[in-house]
Amino acid sequence: MTWQIVAMFVVAAVLTLIGAGLLVSLSRPSGPARIYVFRMVGVMALAAGIVLGFSAWSMQQWSVAP
């Protein structure tokens, strides 16, 4: 596994954790602006982390010789 793939996995994990954390923090009462921003940023970060994780996994599979 190359360092580029490891970096992609690390960034994917960070984005996923940040996105999930923002969405979980919505369980506490807060103002409408905060709810809107946390929901939008949380969903986008979560989706970006998942897609980047899939991409890193695919790059790892393609780099392995059969």
C-alpha cells in the first residue's frame, strides 16, 4: 500500500468522523441557522469521506498485481 493510498484513507476517515460528529451534535437543541449549517456541512463531509474511502479502496485493489 503506497503512502498516497494511506493518505486517502486517513483523509476519508477524518471527513467521515467530522461529518458524523456534526450530524450527531444536532441532537442538542440549537438555533435554526446552526441546524442548517451543521446539517449541510455534516452531510457533505460524510458523503465526501465515504466516496474518498471507496476511491482509496479501489486504487488499492487496482495496484495489487493479480
